[in-house]
Amino acid sequence: MGPRRIGFSIFFVWTLWSLPLLAQEPRPIIVKDLAVQGNRRVQAAVVLARIRTKVGESFDPGKLRDDVKAVFALGFFDDVELRTEDFEGGVKVIFVVVERPLVREVRFEGVKSLRLEDVQEKAALRPGGLYNPVEVQAVSERILAYYEEQGYFGAQVTPDLERLLEGDVQVTFLIFEGRKMGIERIEIEGNQGLTASQVKGAMQTQERQFFILRGTAQRKLFDEDMDRIVALYADHGYVQARVESHDILVDESRGRVTLRVKIVEGPQFRVGKIDVKGTQVLPAEEILRLVRLKEGEVFSRSRLRQSTQAIFELYSSIGRSASEVNPVTPTDPATRLVHISFEIKEGPEVRVERINISGNTRSSETVIRREMRLAEGEIYATQKLIRSRQRLLNLGFFEEVTISTVPGSTPDRIVINVEVKERPTGLFSVGVGYSSVDKIVGTLDVSQRNLFGRGQELFFRARLGSSSSLANLGFTEPYFLDRPIAAGFDIFNTSRVFSDFSQKSTGGDLRASYPLTEFTRGFVTYKFERSKVSDVENEASTALKEAEGTSDTSSITGSLVRDARDNIFEPTRGSRHSISLQVAGLGGDNRFVKSVASTAWFFPLPADFVIGFNLEGGAVEGFGGKEVPIFERFFLGGPNTIRGLKVRSLSPTDETGAKIGGTSMFFGNVELTYPLIPHFRLAAFFDAGDVYGFGKGFAVEDIRKSAGLGFRWFSPIGPIRFDWGYNLDRKEGEKTSQFQFSIGGPF
């Protein structure tokens, strides 16, 4: 390579100039000119811009060595050589370069079983770039890894280089696919303290996929599994356990591989003495309460890490995020005990020196800063930083939010960098859609959820279907009067044709909410609605005939919501709880009290599965001699309650068999989701519930149930759901299943 020739060239020049001057005072050699030779595509200015040696300066061999390295680091050249010539009483320094060839063509030979387009995508090598042998080797490894993922464990990938007449190259990847192989079995040897099933459960490599298909063997994944096995043993007290060997046995004739793992367990250790050292700010007793290990129980490495993290978070919560927590775990082989000593170095109280915000092209900086749980000058806490990111994501304005920290100007200062990537928040849509209620429906959506970059929301929605219509105009100001008061209004006009009657409603509301705690918010809404019930058949029940006509409802609703989900759009952990009370009777014709409560929980499971549980119940009762109007009663069925039943199909009936709604209800949902790609999830669900009142009481055997599959998409306009629900206890006249389409989360 060129850099290896630098020493000789510089030494030779230096010697020629120094021999005549040995007997006299040495004179400096001046660089009179700089030049580049051998470059065809790369301009000389690009090369000369990277060097520190300048015309008119003294000849400096050390600086020139660094210059050659800098030119080589450009990545454009295979070789860089330095030459010098006498020039105008000084020297001319010439950088002689050999350019890397261009990759004119990339070919793949031997691709038969997989799609060529998929292999090309995995390779990610395009013509037109500079040839880099290191990159070509990395491409070969990516292709090989892709083949192994698809079960071609014996595949081979060989890159071949052909130089073209014009000096460029053609890269061909010669692929031998071999047979597609599945895992015959995984053999675990040497295990006594743990079962083979436990060991296999810790591995990502599995004998079976989806309980039916044979698993595929990947060398890299199998190697990583050895660390997972050691970690599993460390969590069960086997701190000296190791994997002695792991082998892959290939049966080419049957297209099967056997994975063999040999383990040396060693003895099982228990927890010995636990103490804390170095504490001054916090008492040792308070720290020991956070330790998730007890003397005498089986030692667990993961619980030790959890304890260490909990102690660090405690210090961070009081502003000492620079503290260090180091668990020291000496073992006593004679007693088989692991003694634990938490050595703590309590750092200074750290404050936020500065918050830098970048990436916000539309959103004002104020919108971002008011969601931050930290401000400049405040005591820094890691938990508040995590919560800040969560709040920014929950706005729905940003695809990505990255928050990092760097040291400040002094050890007790920290700088926070917030980088956001904005997502579209405006929508204009006119089209025809499909609804599980109306079938074909015309739609118009005009909305902006981040109006003028201030976080305000303005929307107009219109729907027109065969049996319903809707027009809704709304506005929300999230920080009314520069305080965290979300205030807004809605104006609406809706109509709906049911099997027994028609209903039209016109009205509006004024609403406001205020945060009571970090996760709890209080809401107040005043609503006025004029409703008209018509088209009641002559054979209808007395209740329906009495409801016919126009009535006004003037109500106020107060509610409390505690939302601690990690993401309100795609939750993976956390919970949401709400309770509301609506009182109608502030004028108008109707008098009733309605209360509804709900609780939902989300838990992450292995392999990125998420399970969610939801339970909701409600009751409504009239007062002042008034019955609850039929449009304020409870009905179940549809995309947000019991998905195997038609919308509003579950209800008490009158003497004619007409559904008249209930005065109390409950329903529950269980949903398991799995991510396919970002923002797309598959779902499996189970629903159950019932409605009561007007002579219908609670009976376990009457609870209606459904189960099914669904698809979730977090679209630019919000979460969209497609569900197919199967009616598990179908009654006469009901369908076996229902297809449901809706916007918003299931619960």
C-alpha cells in the first residue's frame, strides 16, 4: 500500500538536501507547490482540501505522513504514494493516487429457490459505487445470513470480481443454495439442575415455529444462544455454569440439522450476606429495601441487575444521577454462597444546564418544551427524561423522538438534546369507504392536529351511509391561557336508522380538562343535544311509542382518567382507568344520571407479543319522574364491545321482541397482538358481556361471548382496526360472524 512507502520517500528527500549542508547551518526546505497525480474522477481540489501541508511552509515529514493518511481515509483510493521534486529553490510535493474502480454491474448467479428481488434487497449493493473489498465481503455475509434465515443452512456465497476494459469492475455473487433444512432436534447434555425444556426455552433457536413448522438454524443466532443459556443458569444460582461445546450436525440426505449443546453446570449458589457501602445522603436501610434478593434464597443475576438499577433510579430521583452503584459479588465455594456488597459512589446533585431541540420543522419549540418534565435549571432525574419522551410520542406529532444527554460545563451540570422527526398531522380526504354498519359510505375528512405548529386541533368530519350520517366540527386548544388546560368545543349533527325507529340529533358541547397528577386528568363537559325519534312502527312497544318525538338533553359530565400506558396509540405496557358521571337535568326535557367506569391493562410477553385486558361497566337511572330516553340506554355489540355481534344488537327486549336498551351493562375484552412490521399488528381477541334492565337480570349462562382475529394499523389519521368476530353462542336470527371496521384503539 502507498502509506508503507512514505518513510523511504521522505527519508530520501531529506538526505539529498541535508548532505551539502552538514558543515553549515541547515536551511529549511520550503514547499513550493502541491499536486495530485493519477486521479481521474476525484478532483484534485478534493484531495488537497484534506491535507494540512501548505505552499510556503517548511517541509515537515511528520505532517506529510498525516496528510497521506488523511487522503487515504477519503475512501476513494486503493493506494496513495508521496513523491517530491526540486522546484523553484524548494520542493514540489506530489500525491500519487490509484483510484478505486467503479462497480459497473452487480450480478447474482445461482438464485433459484428464493426471489431474486429479495436477495438483491438484502445485499444492498448498487452499481455506480466505488469498489470496496471489505464491503463486498460484508454483502456476502448478509446474503448468507438471509439464506440461513430461510432454512438453507448449507448455502455458500462466493464473490467474484471481473475487471472491465475501462478499469471498472463487475461483481458477481456465486450462490450455492443447497437443500432447505429444518431442525430435527436440539439436544441438551450435562444438565441436571435445570430441565432440557427450561434450557430450550431460553434459546431463540427453536425446534418448532408456531408449534408446527420445523425451526431453522442460524449460526449467529445459535452462537448468541450460548450467552442466553449461561444467563439462564446464572438466574438459578449456577454462577459457574458454562457451555463446554455447541455443535451443528448436518444430515444432507434428509435435509435436517441437529443442534447439540453440552453444559457444565457446577454447584448451585445461594445468597449470603448483603450490605451497602459508601452511603451518606441516603440511609442504608432505605437502599436495602430495594434489593430484590434475600439471604438464603437462590442467587439470581438478573434480580441483582434489577436491584442495582432500582438503587440508581432512587439516586436519580433525588437529582444525583451521577452516582455510581457497583455490586461486588464474591463467592464462597465452601459454603456455596454469593455475598453481595453494593459499593456506592454518591455523585453531586446534577441540574439541567440546557435543553437543545432539533428536527422540529413545523412544531414550535414551545409545544415540545411544555411536554418536557424537565426544565433548564431544575434537578435532573432519569425517570422524568423517560416520561418526557413518552409524552412527546403521545402527542402523535412525531414519528421518532430521541433524547440524549451529554456532560455540561461542570460535573454538576448536564445538557439534554431532544431530536424529533415530525409526521404528517394534516389530513384532507374525500372518498368512498366501507363500514360494517352502513356497508358503502361516503367520507369527508379535513383535520389538522397541530394547527400552525401550536398543538391545536381543528377538524371537520362528514359521513354519509345508507342508514346513518354524521357531521362534526371541533376545535381543541391544549394550553388555554398558557396554562395546561385543554379546552374545546364540538358541533354535531347525526342521524341513524334502526330496525324499529329513526333518530336524529343536533347539538354541541364545551369541554375542558386539567392535569391533577402526572398521569391523572380531570374532565368537565357541558353538552346540549336535541334529539328526534321518529318512524316508530304501529306495532312497536309502548316504550318506543312513548319515546317518539323531540326532546332536549342538557347535561354536564365529570370524569377522571388515569393513563399510564407507555404509548397511547400502540401500548405495550401500563394501564388506563376512567370513571365518569353524567347528570342530565340542567334544563331540557330529560332527567337521568349515568355512570361508566373502565379499566384496561397491557403487559409485554416474550417474542414481542402484547396482551391487553379491558373491563367496562355502566349504569343509568332516570329521576324526577322521567324514564331514561332510549338513545341514552346501553346497547352492546360492534367493534368496541362484543365483536362477534352486530352493532347495538345486544339489549333487553320488550313484549314485542324489540330491543329497547338496558339500564346497566358490563363487558370485558382480552386481546393478544403481535407486530408484523412497524405500525402493523395482528390480533386475536375474546369478548364477553351483557346488558340488563326492564326485567332482565344477571345470569351467568346469558353472558354473550365472541372470539376472532384482527389487524391493526397505526395510520396517519390514527389507529385503524379490522376485526372478524365469531359468535360463540349464536341465537336464532343472528349471524355466525361479523366483520368490524373502526378507527381508534379497541380499549
